[in-house]
Amino acid sequence: MGDLTIRPSRGLRGELTPPGDKSLSHRAVMLSGIAEGTTAISGFLTGEDTMHTARAMRALGVAIEDSGGGNLTVRGRGLRGLTEPADVLDMGNSGTGMRLLAGLLAGQDFFSVLTGDQYLRKRPMARIAEPLRSMGAGINGRAGGKLAPLAINGAGAGCRAIAYASPVASAQIKSAILLCGLFADGVTTVTEPHKSRDHTERMLRFFGVEVKEQGNRISLRGGQRLSAPLSDLVIPSDISSAAFFLVAGAVVPGSDVVVRNVGVNPTRTGILDVLQRMGADIELLNAREQAGEPVADIRVRHRKLKATRIGGEDIPRLIDEIPVLAVAAAVAEGTTVISDAAELRVKESDRIATVAGELAKLGAVIRERPDGMEIAGKDRLSGSVCESHGDHRIAMSLAVAGLVAEGMTTVRDTAWIDTSFPGFERTFVQAAYGIS
Ligand code: S3P
């Protein structure tokens, strides 16, 4: 359990480096496990979600040495080298872990079962199970095969390539199909309504796989082998974790903060565009590239924000940042409208309901819409007691809201933060109050 109590801040100061990117960490340990050769990963996120994925890869026969501080050495088993796990694979709270691994397992010639915690077992799995079945895998689960636990009979030698038009822009769906496609005979293609994060495509290329891209259509030929990269696979900090400090720096008067080593892949930087549209003072410094991903330091200084509209192709580029952007909107001038974001309802919590309900407790003027929300900004919020709903990003967003709320704010049940941001409290307290 555990609670976090927050008082107003007089400005965020100094520099901080958030932990490694969650999306990249899942992919790094999966791809290095099926590569030929040994991969040295640094900057791996040691949060609960990605540690579940590392444990699952171990259970599939991959030797992974963890030397601490996010440094892993992974001895790849080659494309067809994974082995049947002796037990159920527990993915904890992680939708990405479960969906991507389901794709990988759907291509194997063995049986496996994926499960997760009470929240993950409620999240929709038909979106990956259906296309993976059409590739030849047998997938059963609760609710007629729509919910975890998922029992997977891998397609093995009968794995078929498909051309799939995804109804939602989801990197998890795209990646599950592409990972299964590695084991298929022929070319697998996924088309999306908008471009979702392209980490899988970039990392596959980093491992020497040819991946073709034509607009929102991605394809790869099955049977290509992955080779461990010659240089280390260096994972930058997660922009989704940086987001809490970017918004805090933008909204707390007196702030001037630098968030270091942040992944700024253009499929993830919607938060920067929207904050800039709202008038935020944001500067990218020291732009560079690491392991096929763009990286920069980001400086943010306080400036009064104004409302904006967020929708359409913005959404996949900032889907995980909407809870904290709602906090920015709650103290901006004017009414912000967020639409086309119904996907938020099937994240770690129903984030439309949880954001609206919890920010309202802090005095925000916020109205739910089926596919988003409307937020009328005001000068300050007011401290209260609010709940995480078992959702790490709701907990951290509420902590940021507490910095601009009068009096004390308590966020209850914050242990969930460890799924993506171990050490959050320390970094937060240091940046917001200068206390270490
Ligand atoms: C992720 C994709 C997104 C995102 C999630 C991580 C990924 O989900 O919300 O936190 O690493 O592929 P969807 O692809 O389902 O939108």
C-alpha cells in the first residue's frame, strides 16, 4: 500500500534522470533473448513490469545476468531457441509484457500460459488473440478467449503470415503480430489508422532485421535471424516518466528544471508538442542518437499555460501522458478538450473515469466524455485525499497536482508507482522541495 503526502512547491529546480524507458526495456529483453549472440543492455528499467518480462524470458530458457543498476547481459538463444516453460508466466500488471510476449509465444512450437494481476486479467486480450489465431496459434482464455489467463498453443511450423488492418492505433497489437511474424512463412503486414510508437520496428532493425515501412503500414518477412548488436543496447529515460516533471516544471511557478537523457522518438513526443501548444517554455538540449532512438535533455521553465484541443493523431503519440496533461489543463487558462481517446478506458485503470473523478476531488472542473474529457482551467487546485486506483500513472499525476494545490494532498496506495518508476518519491521530493 503506502501513501504519498504532497504540499505545494515553490518551484522545481535542478536536474534529474528518470528511469529507463518501459516500452524499450520490454522489447530489449525479448529481442535479445531470440537473437544470436550476447547483448549487453544498459538503462534497463528495473520496475515491476519489465522485471516480470525478464523473468518470463528466463523461464523460456534465456540466461540473463543482472549486474544491478539496469545492466543486463542476455545470452540469446537464436530465433528458434526458446523452450517450453515449466510453469505459468506471470506478467504482473503489464499489458505490454503480456501482449508482446503473447505474440512471441504464438510463433513457438510449444505450449505456454500467460497470466497477470487482478487488473491485467480484466484488460482486453481479444485484440491480439484474434490476429494471432489467424496466424495459426491456438489461444484460449477466460470469457471465450478474451481475457487472461491465456493458454497458447504456438503455431510452430504452421505459423502463417497475415496482412492485418488494426482497428486501433496500438503498438502492442502491431508488435505482437510482428513478433509472431518473425516465425511465419512469408511477409506479415500490419496497417494502423494512425502511426503508433515504432520502437519494435527500430529495435528489430538494430538487431539486423529488415522491416519495411510505407506510411502506417509495416511489414517484415518471417525467418529472419536477429543478431546481437556489436555495441551496447543503451536504453534512454522514459519520456512517459519524464512527463511528470515536464508538466510539474511547466505549471509550478518558479520552476527551472532539466530532465536528462530522455528518449524523444517522434512517435512519443506528443507531450512536448501539446505543452508547447499550451505555451510552455520547453527547450531540447544536446540532441543525440542511441541504439537507433533519438535522445535529448529537456529544460522546462514555468510559464502560465493556456488551454488546447487534443485529439486525432495526437493521441497515440501521448496516450500515456493524458493523465498528467489533464493536470496541466486543470490549471491552464481556458477549456481544454481531449477527444478520440477512448483507449484510455482500457489502460491500467479506466483513465477517463479515474482522472476525472480524482482531479475533481482536488477541485478541478472536469467533465467526462465517452472518448475523453473537458477541463476548464482555474488558478489553483485544493488539497484533498485521492486514490491511485492501482494505476501508477494516476498516482504520479495526482502527486504533480498536489504541487499546485492549496494545503496538503494525500495520494493513497502509491506502491503501484514501482511498476514503471522505482524511486519516484525520492526524485520528486528532491526536484520539488530541494530535499534529498
Ligand atoms: C505501449 C503501447 C501503448 C502504451 C503502453 C506501452 C508499448 O499501448 O499505452 O503503455 O510499449 O507498446 P497501446 O499500444 O495498447 O496503445
